[in-house]
Amino acid sequence: DQQVKQNSPSLSVQEGRISILNCDYTNSMFDYFLWYKKYPAEGPTFLISISSIKDKNEDGRFTVFLNKSAKHLSLHIVPSQPGDSAVYFCAAISNSGSARQLTFGSGTQLTVLP
Amino acid sequence: DVKVTQSSRYLVKRTGEKVFLECVQDMDHENMFWYRQDPGLGLRLIYFSYDVKMKEKGDIPEGYSVSREKKERFSLILESASTNQTSMYLCASSLYWSSGNTIYFGEGSWLTVV
């Protein structure tokens, strides 16, 4: 049973427009969420995170929104750039748990078209 | 700067061979991880280690074993490689988990079993 779901395997966006990547979770114990970006043939790199005490966290062009009641988070990239083309993974964990419990979604391939 | 190094980037092995994947981190992290990444399945945890000589099975440990004799080094062992173990393998490390932490990935090892 997937506890973290990214239902869109792929997304294409025009350069300069907004990219919205979505992630749903089922485990109500999750209280810390992370987004990772992965280029082909490279390891994932940390992008942005959010704690459940917040509903929004912003870092430059990247903003993550958390809707706890809907068990839904989204990553907004504004404006999108061709270099943002990558696979994006969301991940979730309970801060009272061990790092072993970090759970990843299946990823969304973002393609930003020039 | 954080560094997780996977010694082999690309390997081709025959069915039945014993395979060693080595990982070294230079951040003095307590936690180390081995994941595999397959299209549509995201990142799945194979094994986790929280200290020297300590290990926990992840979600898909079958066919794998691990070794952590030194804090900085975590090895993944395929005792008898099979074609369904063809995948990208990712090593990662982190401090003991608490809010604000993240895990740091190596660049990945592409294993093909023929």
C-alpha cells in the first residue's frame, strides 16, 4: 500500500509558466515532508521541505504548500525554466520515527519546454 | 560540502555472480541507506544502518545483504545476482533524524545483470 502517491507520472510546461507537482499521503502520522529533484544518471538532491506546523514554505522560485486536512502537498515552480526538467520525488516522515521510515513517492517527470 | 561517494557508477554482471556496491560518506553521519530506483516505483529502501554493525531491513531486502564495519562505509551485497536486480542503486546518509534534517544521496550505481 503506497503511503505517498504522486499520481502524475509526467508533466509538461512551457518555459516561464508555473509548474505544479502534486503529492498525496495516507499516513496521518507524517508530519515532515520533503521534495527532491533528480536528473538522469545522478542521485536525488534535496530541494525544499515543510513541517506540518506550516502550510507554506518558500525558497526562491520554489514554494511548497501543505493541506493537512486533505493530506495533500504541492510544489510550485515559478517561473519554470528548462533546467528544471527532472524527476521530482516527494517524501514524508514522522518526526517521532527513525530515518528508516522516510517514504518516497513514485516521482513525476517534469519537462519544461523552451 | 556533503559528499556521498559510490565507487562504481556502471556495472554489468552475470546471473549468479556476487556483487559488491560500496558507498562512503564524509559527513560523520550515523545513518546510511541503500535504495533502488525503478521507473514508476520511485525509491524503495533495501537496507538501513543507524550505527556501525547495526542494520535494519527495508521494504525490499530479499536477495540483498549489507555490511557496515566502519561509520563512513556501507556496502550492499548481492549474494547471487539475478536479472530482476537490474536497477539503479542509490546510497544515502543522514544525521540522526529530527525536523529540519534531510538525507544526502550519492550519484547512483547502474547495475545490469545479464
